Amino acid sequence: KPRHSVSGARRGDPACAAMVKRKGGKQNGRKAKRNREEELSDDDAGSETGAAAAVADAVDLDVADAKQAKEVAASAVQAAAEEGEEGEEKEEAPPDPYLLADASYIQKDTRWRNKQRTLVFASRGVTSRFRHLCEDIRKMLPHHKTEPKFDKTARLHDINEICELKSCNNVIFFEARKMKDLYMWISRVPAGPSIKFQVLNIHTTREVRLAGNCLLGSRPLLYFDKPFQDISYLRVMKTLFTQAFGTPRNHPKSKPFHDHIMAFYWLDGKIWFRHYQIAPETPADGMDPERQQLTEIGPRFVLDPMRMLAGSFCGQTLYANGNYMSPTALRVHAKRMLKSPYVKKLQAKADREKLIEENTLPEDPTDEAFV
């Protein structure tokens, strides 16, 4: 069969024109049906989308209401708890015997501000007891620095250079002479002043074996009796002792505890040093300052002040002890008191003759009547 085309319909073929017309009608019907299906599907999708959105909005509202109710309940519980705590604090306020709440200096500060370092060392020729005393002083001072023994032939002014190399601004120097006498220098480097003491009645920690004990590296309390506030040169000594023996706050090698006390007493023109432990009488009395007891730890010694200089190991004399006697002068005086045995024998004979003369009875006149 010959193929029909549009050109045939244009030429006037009626069969071909009818076939083309039927084909075009079928295509138009399919397109119209497809369009109706698409419109229905769009309407269904739109209705489903609207329903889903409405459900989501309702759920969100319910969740928001639940959260708000939960927050209101939590705030009410918290407010009730705070009111209860405030009431308990008001009813049972903890005691503050040390007045820590009003102390501004206890505010937390981890920085090391008071840069105090003390050089503690001795000269050559020290005995074992002198060396142990120096070690005890070092254990009591966490901010100390050490140095080998100082040569006797060197000048004392050279100690300032050693302190500068060690970055120390205080020094405690023990000077030994004749293997018998011990002197202690306390100085503020480099400007001064400096004080020289003779150390007497030394009893080290190992020697006395006392019952007290304290935490190694803890900060000590310094106690000075009333004369250190009334006498001028004692006020200077108090300042030097505070700077040399007082451990600065937040020092890297110190511990934030105060469980021992260093006491300085002025008696008979000398400074008496004692070291005590601070401990409560019972474990329950830790916060009661009136129920603390002191137990001696050691060491103990006596300082006889000799001279105070304006500079560091040099300078003008600010104070000189007029009642001080050197160990050599004391030994000479003792030898004079204990002379040779012959002199003692003559003195005893003279005393005996004097005693006999004083105890001789007067002459009795009746003795001649019975001759």
C-alpha cells in the first residue's frame, strides 16, 4: 500500500485526510487526560502538604508549652531551694573566730609579689654543732638559698657580691672563731643595715629531741614581745628579722599553712629565740583560737647584740652594746678569778687568821685567883 502523507491530503486525497484527522483527535485526547491527571495529583499533593504543616505547627506549640511549663517548675524549685538555704544560713551561721570574712589580705592571689630571698651559709672552721644549727635555720626558711663555706681570709663586704649573684636581698651569715665562738650576721643587701650578734646557749633540733613537729615548708608566724615596739634599735632588729625569717606569701617552695611560730623575746639585754608548733588540743578544736597549744620544736639559742651598722657589712655604727663582753675578755676575767694554787693558799691562811682573831675571847680577870 502506498504511504500517505500530509502532502497527499494537501493534494486533495480524502482517505488520507480522514486518517490524519483521526490520529490528531487521539493525540489531543491523550494530552487532555494527562493534563487532568496532573492537576489532580497537584491538588492531592497540596492538600497533603497543608495537612502535614498543620500537624507540625500543632506539635511545635505543644512542645513549646511543655518546655515553658518545665522551666517554670524548675525556677520555682530553685527559688524554694535558695530560700531554704538562706534560711539555714541565717539560722546556723558557721562561726568565724579568726575573722576571715573581713580579712581583705586573704583574697585569692596566686602571684608571688613579695620577692624575699635569704642566703644562709657559714664560714670555714665551724664545728658540728654550729653546722647543725645552720641546717636547722635552713629547714625553717623555705625561701633560703645556700652557698659553700665562706673563706676566712676574704672580706665580709664580698658577701654582697655573692648575694647579688644568688638574687638574694637578705643574708644570714654564721662566722666561727677559734672553734669555740659563733657570731651571726643579719643584713639587708645591698643598702643595709646589718647587725652582728654573738650566739650563745645553742641547742639544735637533734640535740634536744623535743616533741614538737611541723610541716616542712610551711609559713611561720613571727612573734615579738613588747620591747620590740618600744625601743628604737629593737624596732630595726624586728624589721630585719621579719624580712629574713618571714616566708613570703605564694613562694614557689612554701606551703599555704601556718602551723608553727618563731618567738623572739628580749630579756637581760639579749634576744631569746624559741620555735614552737601550733596544734589544737583536740581534733574538734581546729577552728577555736582559744584552744590551741604550743609544743617546742627547736632549735633554741640566745643572741647577744654587739653592733649595728648603717650599710651592709660596712658603714657608720648605729648602735653598740655597752654591756657586751667578748668571749676573750670573759675568759681572761675567769682566769683572773681562778689564780694559781699558792695565791689561793695564802688567801685561805689569811682568812683563817682573821677568823681566829675575830673569835678570840676577852681576858678573864678571875683566872689569876686560882693559880
